Amino acid sequence: MNMADRLAWGILGAGGIAGAFAKGVQSSKSGTLVAVGSRSKEKAEKFGTEHKIPNRHGSYEALLADPAVKAVYIATPHPQHAEWAIKAARAGKHLLIEKPVALNYAQAIAIFEAAKLNDVFVMEAFMYRCHPQMKKVVELIKEKAIGEVRLIQATFSFHAGFSADSRLFSNELGGGGILDVGCYATSFSRLVAGAAQGKDYADPLEVRGAGFVGTTGVDEWAAATLKFAGNIIAQVATGVSLNQDNSARVYGSEGRIIVKDPWIPARDGGTVSIELHRNGKPVEEIKIETNVGLYGLEADTVAANLEKREAREMSWGDTLGNMKTLDLWRQSIGQQYEQEKADKFQPVPPRKIAAVAGNNMKYGEIQGVGKKISRLVFGADFAGGWSREFHVLADDFFERGGNAFDNSHWYGKADQHLGQWIRSRGVRTQTVVLGKGAHTPYCTPQYLEQQIKESAEKYDGYIDVYAMHRDNPDVPVGEFIDVLNRCKKAGLIKAFGVGNWSLDRLRAANAYAAEKGVEGVKVLSNNFSLARMVNPVWPGCVSASEPEYRAYLKENQIALMPWSSQARGFFVDGRSAPEKKDDGELVNSWYSDDNFKRLERAQSLAKKRGVTAVNIALAYVLAQPFPTFPLVGPRALVEMRTTMPGLDVVLTPDEMKWLNLEV
């Protein structure tokens, strides 16, 4: 290859693994080293001299600003991967990121979202996946050389000798065996389990682990059992304080495969072998030879797949699934890094979050709240079990201009975790919390007042908008209105409403308030969407989609904050069809002839507008003749990004009627 056509690499970091990769690039067929960046100029100069690299930068920022660099190898400790990978993506550099790609799954999704937004290549640096040995293993599995795969065993472990100052034992630097080398064992298992099912990889259905977490808070040795579809079981083990047999074995119904050197096969090129044991037949030794070193093969894999932006050897989805598996393994043994805890988990990369200029968020007002409210409300119900992913998504939503969050006393610790996110970001005066409570069977005036007080404590003493989760027809409406007014007067809530109430009860509540001269219901949180709720999603759920209900909301200009505003995914491309019955909840609540007609019309209009049917469904809710603040529930950054175009879709009155089958 002509030197001018070679991929120009920069290395971010100048440690041992950076040196191994530098040697690999020099042996590759496609790459050339042009720059190195270190936190000190002296170290960069030393590394550059050793590896004959022309450009030596005394900071990571300078490396990313180097126009000669087209691809960057991130070689820092794990906790720094996400920060510098995202910054490199924003600088337009292609990325190879040392494994594990990040400290956890939440950071990993942020990396891939940055890569998508900036249109750059990303691959996690599992160099063993780029060696033809693994391609041969996959080939043998797919051709059923050992029959049906039953059991996978994979171990990567070593005894480093304890040192509290070592990266391997440092909680701050993401030490421990699971992330450092256990990731190899899980990635191998997922690759083989996937091949057995005719796929590129598979994610486990269950992860059950055991391990020893030492005095520094990192796992020193650990094991786990992974259960996959098809009754495939994997046993994985790792450690930084224990020497084990670092091999991989696959057992099938008709034999077994033994990979004696799975993780660092022929580092500098040469021959490795796989043992194939077929029942009743002599052992077959399969030899694989390469004339390029392991890290050179990795660099060549990157260069060969730049245009596709990901490589099949370690795709984006494969990496994300592996990170999720590692999270579950660590969780099962009680291992957590200090920086991952709910009150310490910071934005990635570290920054003070603020709405980004030029965002397309729209805003409205609700009497009494005293601040603008984003027209989209982010549902925080999944934050109840302490979700790092929620923090990453909340940061993204806020920077997109979103400031309204839906939560509930009923969602367990979600109140606490949303409150922690708000405090850690210092944005309480800018955020609007929709709090809820009084869920059946705790839907009484006494429980209502108690839960308002408990939730308000999580948000610096007040809730911006409060809505009851349910109604209790056995309680006179006046008793609920009295409690809500009392809490408002006490400063616990700024504005209040009800949720899942019938139109008759809502009318009665406001009639009572008018008669008593107190505040009535200003907010409703019923279901409302383009799709008709055929059957309640949960017992006690009520829709406000009927013409009479809509007319009342329009006449009284009551703000609607509807849940399942997009019919719980009914309008997602490819999700719903009469013959698709795998999602029982979707079938029960949204499947009907009229809804499929609405779906068809939304898809048709979306095609004309250059958006998705989900965007059309959201635009329908936003375009009502009364204030609407639909609750949305993205569970991934890609879902957040693809939701936003709905804000810019303006539907005509005729289109609104047509979508709702009124014409």
C-alpha cells in the first residue's frame, strides 16, 4: 500500500498497552503512526523516540487537534475512555478504544451516540477477535462440527501481586479482574453462543456471579454463570490475584473444541492451533498461521471497515451487550466503583450541563409553576433501581432543552435518584418535576398528603406539578381537592392535578373547587395518544382521548400531561402488525382495526414529511387545542435523538382529522 493511502494513527496515552499497539501498527499492512499524545511532553517525546513517531504532543487535546491524525487509539485507564473517546469523536477522529470500551454500559452508550452524531468509526480493541483463530472457531460452531453447543468455558486470570497503588487494584482507576480481563471471557462466550444460534453474538438471559472484593473495593477473583437461549450455559472466570488456566473450551452434543491460547494468539505473528475433538474420532489439530502480529491485525481490521463505521469482528451492538453483561456480573458480586454511585456519577465527558444553543425544544406554561416547561416530559420511572443509564439520558435530555421530568412516589427509589441527579447537576431552579402518588390501594386523602410530603423532600422541599396516580370513587372529590389545596398553600406543590380520572369525577372536582372558592384541577395526567387505548394498560387506567373529554379540556384549557403518549411503542417502525403477537401488552392495549388504520396513515404521512410514524404520533398529541406536555420514555440515546423531530412536525387541522379517522 502506498504510504499516502495508509491510515494515519495517533495514540492517546503512552503506557504499556500503547506501546504494544504502536509496534502492531508498524507491522500492519494499512497503518502508519503519525502522533502520540501524553499528559506530559517529556513522556510523549520518550514514547515518540522509541516508536519513531514524528508528532509528540504534551496533552491529549493537542493530539485531537492534530490534522494529520485520522484515527485515534484510546489507551488510557478504563475510567477515562468515555471522556476521550467522545472528545475524539467530536474532533472527527475514527476510534479504536482499548477494552473495556468504558467503565460501564451507561458510558458506552454515550460513546456510540457521539460516534453516530459525528459519523466516525468505533471499535473496542479486542485484538483476539481480529485473529483468524476466532474466525475458525465461529466457522466450526456454525457448521456444527461438535453438534449442538451445550457448555462454554472461558477463563482469563493472572496473579499480579497486591499493591494498593497499582491500577489493577485501584478503585479510582477501575481496577479488578472483571473489567480488565474478564471481559475477554464474556465476549468469547457471547460470540460462541451467538454463532450456535446463527447470529454474530448473543446476550445472556441470566448472569449469576460470585467473587471476592478486596480491601480496595475491586474484584480480585470472580466467576459467573451465563445462561443463553437454547439452554446454552457459559462458565467464565477471571482474576488479578489468581493464576488460572487461561484457555477456552466449547462442549457440544458431538464433541468439544479446545482453544489453548485464545486471548493473545501469536502476538508477533506465527502459528496457533485449535483442538477439535469429535466423539469416536481421533483428535484433529487445526493450525492457523499469520505473518502479521496480533495488534497489526487489529489495526488492519479498523482500516478495512472505516466506511461501514463498525467492524463485524467487534460491532457496536456486540460491545454494548458485553458491557451490559459485565455490569450484571459486577452487580451480582456487589462490586461498584465510587465514581459510579448515584450521588457521584458525573456527566460524560465531565461538564456543567446546560441547554445547547439551537436545540428544537418547545415550551409552555402551567399556572402556578412560575417557569417555562418543556413540551416533552422525560419519564424517570426506570431510575428506581439506580440506573446509570438514566443519568446519561437525563443529561442528554436537559442539553436538548428538556427540563420536565415525570416521577412518582410509586416508582420506588426513582424519586430519590431523580433528586440526586438534579442536585448533582445543580439545576433545581431550572427543572420542573411532575410528581405523582396516591396509587391504589393507597389512594386516600391521608396517604396523598403523606406521600406529597415525602416526595417533596427529595426535590429541595417542593414539587412543581403534582398529579394523583389514580382515583378512588369511594372518597368524595372534595376531600382530595382540600388536601391538594392545603399542600399547595404549604408550599409543597406549585400546581396540582389528577391522573386516570373519569370526566365525571374531574367535572365534580372542579365544581366543588368553584363552590368553595379554592383552586381546582389545572393538570390532567390520563392516557392520550393517536392510538386508542383498547384495554387499560394497568387496572384503573383511564384515557382522555374520547371526543367529549377532549372538548372539556379545550373549553377549560386544562393542561394534559399524558402517559403512553406514543402508545408504548405501537408506532415504532416494524413493532406492530396484526400478525405480530409476541408483545402481549401491546396486543392487549393497542391492537385493533382502527388503530392499525391510524398506524398506516401515520406511516404514509411520515414518508411524505421525511420523519417516522413515531414523530407523527407525537406531533398529533402536541397539536391539540389545549396545552399538552406528553410524557416520553426513551431508554436509549438513539431513542431520545429520534424522538426529537416530532417537535418540528406541524400538522394541519385536516391532517389531524385524517390521522384520527375522522374523515
